[in-house]
Amino acid sequence: MKNWKKDFLLAIVLLVISVFVFIEAGNFPDIAAHFPKRVAVVIFLLAAPLLGRSLNERKKEVESESEKKRYKSVYSVIISIAVYILILPKAGYLVSSLALMLFIMCNLGYANKKRALITAILSVFVIFAVFRFLLGVPLPLGVFVEG
């Protein structure tokens, strides 16, 4: 519900009015105080669930917004991996992996850009060295190295 703010404000106003009416009805003579007190209690009992529902709707709205951001991050990572797969043979492992890691780190909100760059460079070169020299697995070098 998009009107949770209106419901929240209405509930607060009704709660305040019902409490005010109940307190002021205490100044009336005994018989005259029954009706306004009962009306105030009924208004209070109806406004309290409205307040609870509006707070619950607010919570759902906030959760749905954070869920949308989470899905956007997932979709962007999936698309970036697809682009990575497409450019890997042409650009080579070093360039494409470095670009992928930097994009994902920045896209997911890694705040320290300098540390992200250093981490990406070191991890890409370490993985390259392990695969290329220790395991003997040839990785594509791309047009920049192969000519």
C-alpha cells in the first residue's frame, strides 16, 4: 500500500484525539461521561490496528526497495559475466578478468577504489601465474600479446 504515510498520520491523530476525549470526558458528570468515553475507546481500538498495519506496510516497502537493489546487482553481475565470456578470447585473460573484477567490485559497492584496483591486479596475476606456470593450463592472452 502506497498510502502508509497517510494511514500512519491518521492513526496517530485518531489515537491522540481519543486519548484527549477520554481524559476530558472525565470532567463530565458521571452519566454524561459514559458516551464520549465509550466512543473514545472505540476510536482508540480501531486506530491502534491501523497504526500497526501502516508500520507493517512501511516495513514491506523498505524491504521491497532493498530487494529491488539486490536484484539489480544480481542482474548486472550476470550480464557482466556474459560480456566477460564474449570478450575473453579477443581481449585475453588478463585484461578481461581485470575489467570483470573491477566492475563487480565497484557495482557491488566496494568503497575503497584504490584497494579494489590493487586487489584485482594482484589476484588476476596470481591466478594467471598458478594456471599458466604451476598447472600448465594455457590461458588466452588476447590480441594485445598474440598480435
